[in-house]
Amino acid sequence: MLSPKSKRNISRIIPFGVIWLGLGWFILFVEGAATQHQNLNPSSAITLTTEVFIFASIAVTVVGLIVGAVEVLWMGHLFSKKSFTQKLLYKVGFYTFFLLLVILITYPLAAGVELDVSPFDTQVREKFSNFLMSIEFVSTSVSISLSLFLSLFYSEISDNVGHGVLMNFFTGKYHKPTEEKRIFLFSDMKSSTTIAEQLGHIKYFELLREYYSDFSDPIIRHAGEVYQYVGDEIVISWKYEDGIKANNCIECFFAMKADLQKRGDWYSAIFGVVPTFKAGLHVGKVTTGEIGALKKEIIFTGDVLNTTARIQGLCNKYNVDILVSEDLITALQLGNELQIESLGTTALKGKEGRMELLTIQKRVSVLGKG
């Protein structure tokens, strides 16, 4: 079974291969239409046979997947704090060298397929030499550069709006409102007003950026989706099945807390404070759909969001870091490593009736082993 993080990485890498393959086919179609499917310069250009077409399709897809893997697993993190334009420029420089290497490898292989000889054959070397001095080399470089630009542009858009949201827009999943069951976690930084006054606006913003960055890996590992950043508050959502599986929604909270604590000394040295947070969790049905005229968004509406916010707001009253509704607790299969304590029933502002709230802690023995 693949982990949520592996599934997410694979789902982000695959579109790169699709982009390269689709654009490669489009360029071949345009060139074929322009030349009436004739090789006008056989001394340097490769004739498009069935075997060459199959090889080219496989090659561009593999190259696209390699670019995607490099982008998702390494390059994206390396330049994560650069501006959009800076990232594009740095990446284009790196990939230009990489793709020249690709041409040096794939052209002799394709020529070998066309001529039915070894890629190291004299005929291939001669044809490759002619290719490097021909207009076909320029055309190929432009085509590859276009594929590179579009895939990097997709990557940046995906990072900015969220891969899941982008895919939902493409597929039109929420073009019509849909009712679904979801779990929500509302997290709020403790003493944020005091910290902001202490640090000033710019320094506080830098702290928030690091604070949210530290949450990213736990959220990914536990199949969560960031719904909103609102000031110092983050709203995380799960499809019901994903949140219940392996207690992802609860384990995500403890993983976020643990990752933040690991960097406690760093926060103290850089900002003079170590941020902490409190969270409320609840489950219920929401209506999900696209909304907006000037700016499209996929939003959730439903009582569960207001209720979760109210639950999170009671953490200070009960002096706990996490509050969970009875509805969610009963849906989970919590093991002995978690200690559950009921805090009784309470009336939530704006709601009729009372709701039982519970808090959860990792048992001391388990924390000691970790």
C-alpha cells in the first residue's frame, strides 16, 4: 500500500508526462500537416515511421515524468522561497542543460530505430552531426523548451492553488454542487496577538510562513487537504474515508505538534518565541462546489464548519490543545496509545441542544518511546 505522501507525489508527477506527450503529439501533427508527412531533409531529420512514432511517444513521456519527479521531489523545494519569476528563470537554466543532454541521448536512439542500426553506427553519427547544424535542431529545441515552459507553468499554478483544487477544476468535479461527508480541523496559534505585537508585522509574517511550512509534511502524510489559511488559522479537511483511515485526522494533529516541537530551538533563536497551537475537530455533511465570478474557488458550506470553529474556540475554556466532537470520536478506532477524556456536554454559541466534547492525549509511555 502506498502512503498518502507517495500517492500525492505520483498524482503530481503524472501530469508532467501527460503534458509532454500531448504537446509532442500536437507538434508532430502540425509538422506533418506542414510537410504533408514528407521528410524534406532526410540527411538530418528523422523520418516518422510507426516505430519512430512509438519510440518518440515513449521517450517524451519518460522525459516529462523525469522532469516532474525532479520538480516535485527536489527542485520545487530548492527554490520554494524564490519569487514566481525567479523560480522560472533558475529552473529554465537548469533544465536547459538537462534537456540538451536528453537530445544528445534520444536523437541517436531514434535515428538508430529509423535506420535499423546501432545508435553508435557511423550512419547515425553522421546524421546526428548534420542535425546539430540544421534548422531541425532549432525546431526541436524550441519544441522542448515549450514543453518545459508549460510543465513548469503548470507546476507553479498547482503549487499556488493546490494540486487537488487544480485537478478538480480541470475535471469539473464540483462544477455542480455536491453533498459529501467531510472531517474538518480548525487550528489556531496560541497568543498570536501578543506574538505579533512583540515581533512586528514583517517578522510575524516570516514566522507564519515557517509555521505553516512545518505543518505541510504532517498534513500530506496523513492525507489532509488545506482548505484555507486565515491569518494565523489553518483549516484542514479530509474526505470522510481518508480522515477515518488509520485515524489520520487525529494523528495529523499530533504530527503537526511534534514537527513544530522539533524546531523549537530554531524558532527561539530566530524569533524569540516558540509557536504553539490549539485545534478543534468535527465531522459532518457539506455542500461542495465552485463559486465566484471574478475569482473561482471551490468552497464548502454547511453547519459543520461553524460548529468546528466553535469547538476550537472552546480550547481556552477547557485549557486543552485539542477538542473533538463526540460524533467524530465514535467514528474512529482509537488504540491504547491515545488517552481520551470527556469534558462533558456544552452548549455551542448559535446552536440548539448540547454537544459532548472530548480531548485526546498521547499516553506518556508512548511519548517516551518516540
